[in-house]
Amino acid sequence: MLEVLFAPDWRSGNPYQTLLAKALRHQGVNVRFLEGYKRILPLSRLLATQRCDVLHLHWPEAYFGGRHDALDWFRGARFPVDLAGATKRCLLVTTAHNFQVHNRANEAFTAKNIKCVHTKAAVVFAHSAIAKQQLVEALALPVEKVRVIPHGDLCEVLSAPVPASMAREELGLGPGKIALVFGTVEPYKGLEEIIAWWQRAKPDVRLAIIGKPMTPEYGSQIGLQIGDSRNIIHRFEWLPDELLRLWLSAAAVTIFNYRHIFTSGAANLARSFGIPILLPKRLDTVVLGEPTPYVRRFTNFATDFAEQLTAALAVQPDFAAASSWREASSWDTVARLTADGYRDALG
């Protein structure tokens, strides 16, 4: 059986790795997780006691910078050396979940280290053909190195939605349509722009911003901007699976206004639930089975957002209507393509 190490071990905050590892076992691939962290050269020191055929890095930024202290420059500068030591006895594969590291694009060494890890990888997985094209062009990667795989259907951990009326009752929302923004509350998601438009336009639909803030300070900033706006709900709390299921079940539409993103697990989840989605045209690497009435793209808030919101609200959420999307992004499909990439790279 092929032995693969997933790194970092971020299973607690994202079901992606867990679901892919489970499906890979049916493809003859045994996945273990690189747990913990060691100082100086974390990857090299952790791999020194591990045996594997493939090191599959999902979010390499876990091993450089990001702590906002005096040693961040060292953590960034050491990464190429650490990566070279860690991959002396195994093949490196990466998944480009992100192109820029969320909220860290301007840190020293970040762009250099992202290029380093994908250049060194034998295979780079991307979640759309447009994402592949951008990786190839921006990082000068060989076309054949980058393989496109679906993101994977995250609704598998939530099961089907409950009736919207039941969800609204359990959440204490009462009647009326809900436009949902969910997930970690953090700067790159463009929340300020959505809130400002809602306060100015006062649409006949309530905006709900639900999720745990990245920092208490940023949560306070967004809370102050919302103020006493009657048509905006904010509940800054961790979303366990059952609570997330209720919010998705209650939503008439979901909104994603990321300033930049390569792929969106949240948008893929909303698509799997059959909820109409609004997102900017600039997020062209987030591919959601278009054209479809369940995905509406807008240019900006000053021109056509209101028009696209009205069109999205005219489409009823329908879990059954998204069955073909869920089938196309099944974990069996993702695992088969991933295992093919491992084996082809190993020869």
C-alpha cells in the first residue's frame, strides 16, 4: 500500500483532509498525518522519524512565519532549506488550496516560499482549470506537473438540509429571507463592503454574518461597523457542524465577497446544498458548475450587485437540484485522481 503523509494536520478546522484520506484508502493509499511542530527546522525534524512514499503538503504556510514576532523573518528564510531536508527520502506533492496565503500576502518570504514549494513538487493539484493556468503562468511551472481535481463535497459531513422554516425556528430568526455569510470572520473576505451596501441600500432581506472572528480585535471592528443595523444579524461564534447545517438550511442565498481567493470550500459547500450563490466576477478560479441559476456573479456593489441579488433570491434553494454537482465532486472521484497523480509521479 502506498504510504502518504498529509501535512500540516489541520483536520480540526477543515474536513477536507479527513474526507480525502478516508476515500484514498479505497485507492490503495494509506494516509497518516504529520502532527506537532518542532523548532528550528520543523519539517526536517518531523520527517526524520517518519517513513513515507509521498509528503503531501496542503497548507505549507504552517511551516513558515505567521506568528507576528521577532523570529518570523527566520521562519520565512529557513523554509527552502527545511523543505529540502524533509524531502530527501520521499516525493513531494502539493495542493494549491491558496495562491496567496490568507491575510499574509505582504509578509517577507511568503511569495518566495509558495513558489519554492510548488516548484519543488513532483505534482501540484489545483481545483480548477483557471487555477491551473494561473499557477503555470505565475510560477513558470510545467503544464503537465499541475493536475486539476475537484475540491470535494463537504456536505458529506453535514448531511441533507432540514426544512427552512424549521431551521429558522431553531435559530430564533422568525420569518423573512436570510442572506448568509458564513465561516471565519477575517479581513480578506470583504465583509466591510457587504455591510456598507446593506446599510445603504436597506434590501428586504436580512444579512446574517455567522462565524468566529480571526481575532477579537477584528470581531470588534466588524461589530462596530454593524452597530444597531436592524437588517443585519451577526453571531460571532464557532460553527459546529449541526449549527452550520441549520444556518445553511435557513439561507435563501449565500454571499462570498473575498478580495482574493484561489478556491473556496465554503462556496463549494453552499453549491452542494443547492443554495443560490452570489460572488464577484473577479473570483474566476472559484468554478461552481456554471452556467447555472444557482450561481450569480456581480461586477461590483455600485453597479449590478442589487440586480444579481434580486435574481438569486428568485431561485429557491433545492438540495436535490445539486445532485449532479455533488456527484461530480464526490470524494471517490477526488481520491482516484489524487492517487493517479501519486503513482504517475512515482513512476
